[in-house]
Amino acid sequence: MSPSPAPTPRRPALCAAALAVTGLSGAAPPGPAVSAALPYQDPALPVADRVTDLLSRMTLDDKLGQMTQVEKDTLVPHSDLAAHRTGSVLSGGDSTVSPTNARTWADTYDSLQRTALGTPLGIPVIYGIDAVHGHNAVRGATLFPHNIGLGTTRDPALVQRVGRAVAEEVAGTGIDWSFAPCLCVARNDRWGRTYESFGEKPELPASMATFVTGMQGQTLGGDGASVLATARHHLGDGGTTGGVDQGDTQLPEAELRAIHLPPFQEAVRRGVGYGHGLTYGTGGGPAPGAVADPGAVRPSGPVPESLAMRDSGSAVDETTRRALAAVPGS
């Protein structure tokens, strides 16, 4: 497989806050030079200084907006992005554009980015998409086997090259972030998503975390084709009781650590930019995808609801608002 030429980057420099969260260096990625009118816009300054300056200028609504990710198809009109200071946009598995070619995707990204850059603070939006085994939402993109097929190769170097090829095509449409790779360890063939797993033993998915390096490059943001990778979905998601999708994983802590943790550890060692939370949401019973007995993971007892990850579709609650209001500079 010969990698395609690296695309000309369409993405602007990420804001200082995003740099700090994702671990990017303080230097701006390749792209047009931007005059630094304010300290947080100056790539020559330390990231910590830029973040401090930016936070001091943000209102509470700015901060809430930056913590919010919305589905592209619900963002009608696009001006809502600016009105709510939205920090991130995603395209899930069924989200698309018309026509579904690379130019339309790039134009869509550029339109949203121009809207974000037109806000008072000019904080770029971060766009994420499900490019799991290829940039499959784009007609003409290269599609590779699902993880179950890539796992049969037992070839981490090949999987890294696949990750790089996917990243080049994603970056070519301007998009910053891919929700890949899936590092679950599928333990029950009745689970309907076994094809998303590289294998049923932890050593195999862990070895295939090379996909992270392929997506991001040796340094996240180090070249024009670098795309933020995601370690997904959740610790233990491949070990649910009875193989129920998004069900409960009921395991002793030792087994959870021995079987399901190694692939995520390897992704972190490789500098993966983002990892999904432990749960999909909160509710009256165990959250979908959660470990059913939190005490097995946290000897002190269940995780407080206020600390659990909220479903992406739910409104920011007052607990979050009060916590943010307590941040200096709010």
C-alpha cells in the first residue's frame, strides 16, 4: 500500500486551550501565518500562558459552549455555532453532506470554521467524524477491512500505515479528529459489534494501537496530515454480560485490568489525544456501557452522579454551571 501525498492543510491553528488539552506543542501547525493581536493567539508564548490569557477573556457562556459538541445535522442554521460559542461538531455514522464528495465535506468544514473564527474570541471549532476503517462518509475514499480483519494480519506496522492513509484522507477534507481506533477486547461472540475488535485477547488489540501513531503521526500536530485519534469506546465495552451491546460489564477489578485495560494503556503510551469516558450517560440504573459494580473498580463505592459523563444530547446541568462559575476568571 503506497501512502497518498500529504494534503495541503485547510485547518487553522487550534486554539491554545485545545493545544493544552490534546497535548500539542505550543507551535502552530502548518498553515497560513496569523498575526497575534492578543497573547492567547501568539504561538511563540508558552501554552500555559496562552490558556490563562484566553480563560481570562471568556465568559461563562463561552466556557459552556466550548465544552459542548453538537451533531452537524442538528446545527441549523450554522449561525447557531457562533450564537452558542460551540466548541466542537461531530458527524456520526449516518451524518453526511450532499453530494458526498471530498470538496463538499471540505466546504462544509470551512463554512463552520469561518463561523467559529468570526466570534469575538475567534476560537476554532474542532470537528470529529467516524472514520474508523477509512473516511467512509466520503465517496471515493479508501476503505480498509474492519478491525476484526486487520487483527488477523497480526501486523502492527501495516495497521499503522492504514491509520496514516486514513488520516491523510480525513485531513484532506479539513477535519481535525477521528473517532478511532476501537480498542475493545471482544469476549463474547454474541456481541453484535465483534467486528470492531482487533481480537479477543488483550495482547492483539494492544499491539494494534499503532493505529494511533498512524493517525496522529509521531507528534500530534506535527504535520499537515496529523488527525486527533480516539481510544474508544469504553473500558470493558467488549466484555458485557451476555454480550449485550452497551450493557453491563460485571467483572472483578483484577480481570478488568488484565483483559480490558492493556489496549488503552498502550494508546495512552503512544500519546492518544482523546479517550471516551467510562459511561454513555447517567440514569436510574447502571449507565449503558458502565461497569455494573463500580465498587469493583472504586473500592470506596459508586461513582457520584455529578462526576459521571453526561450524554451528549443532554443539557448542561446546574452542577456544571456552578462548578464552572467557581473557576477564577469566570
